Amino acid sequence: MSSAQGFIAALDQSGGSTPKALSLYGIDKDKWSNDIEMFALVHEMRTRIITSDAFDGKDIIAAILFAHTMNNEIENRPTAEYLWEEKNIIPILKVDSGLAEEFDGVQLMKPIEKLDQLLMEAKSKGIFGTKMRSVIKTLNIGGIKKVVEQQFKIARHIIQADLVPIIEPEVDIHANNKSQIENILRSELLYHLDQLGTDAKVMLKLTLPDTRDFYLKCVEHPAVLRVLALSGGYSREESNKRLTEQKGVVASFSRALTEGLKFQQSDEDFNAILKSSIRGIVEASST
């Protein structure tokens, strides 16, 4: 995880984001009538991606999974086992329960129900680390501090469970004063990183910033295993362009990774588009 070339694939769409992901994939809402059918369809989409010859550990360091995917199977094998043993890809689990209502210009995470049980289950299934997302909407110092405090509080709990947490305080790419928000966020991240114990390791997943090498101090921090970039709504082309300006940061894209993939495509066309997408993201992650 700390040194491999490539990037992290985010395949962790949950209940709130799955309908949009399926729509972009060419499957409309009238194709399912309940959550069970919806999640079955998105698992088919993820399975098609993961089993593609283009999706391999040579380029994909790790894949972030939704709990439903972790508890499901690919080719009659548990998903995490299949990823590691067949693809040499590290499995990571999204553990947050979604976002609370906006307050103080941010959306904190909802309380994570049965976190200890989820972490134990993840360990038993061979999961390496976790991911949890908050969102910063506006320039509000108090709100930004609360986001980072909550992230690190839960991260410490995850570290005690012998897993590596990915801390994801996303900055809305449409936020006014985005650069100022990122300045405050970077300061808060570095402060809390300094408070971690000497053996603690975390990863950071951050919105692509407006300034070249903006998070370099985070990349170089001894407590940081890796800094990842989220596309956050930027197109794949724009995401890759911004990523090339961030030394030591690798992609962790979701929508930008699957951009252009459609349910109706032949396997040949599907795999060709995925291969091209992966190639471009790997190149952008190699700076």
C-alpha cells in the first residue's frame, strides 16, 4: 500500500449514491423495484469491472468496497478474497453510515452503528483498511474543525482494531472560497496528524486542490501511509490534469473511473474503455 505504483479504485457506492451510479451505467430506476434488486444490479456492475482483465493489481493497488459488496461473492468466492488472491488488489471497506444534515457549513458523518462488529467482520474477511467520508460545503472554521475532529476520533478507534483508516474530509468542488477552505483543512489535518502515536498510520483521501503540490506536507508526514485524491465531480480529464500537479498523491476515483462504461456495451467495448480509463489514471498518479 505504501509504495506500489497505480491507484485505488472506489467501488463503494452506497444506498444514496447507487441509483445515480446505475443511471450513468445505463440502468434506469424502472429496472428495479426495491433495494435488494438495486443492490443486485450494482453488484453485477462491480463484478463486471473487477473480473475484467483490465482490472488488475499491476495498476490497481486497492479497491474500496461497500459492505454489501464485501458480504457478497465474485465467481463463488468472497469478494475480498477474490480481489487479493486472484487480482493482487488490497480490499478496503467503507464504514460510514452516510452524512448528517448540513450544519455550520459541513456535513458530519452520522453515528456509525455497530462499528466494532463491522470492524471485526472486516478483519475476518481479510480487509486491510477502512474509509469514511464527510463533506465541507462552505468556509466555516468551526465546521471544518468539527469534521476533522470527528474523522480522527473514529480513525483512532479503527487503528485500535488493527485496520488502517482512510480519512476523507471532502471539499465540495463548487464551494465558494474553495482554496481558503483547503488552507484551513490542511492546517487542521497536520495538527491532528501530529497528535497521533508514533506507530499510528492513516491514509488521507482529499478533494483535488487548486494549488500545485498543495498537500505535500501531508504526503511526507510520518503518520501518513498514502494520500489519495477524489475526483469529487470533476470529469476524468480534469481530474487527471489536476492530479498530475500533486506530487506523491494517487487517485481514488469512483465516477471518474467508470465514466463511459455502459450496461449495453459488449465485453470487448466495455473492457477497452475500462483499460483506457485505467491507463490514464495510472499515468496521472505517477507524478
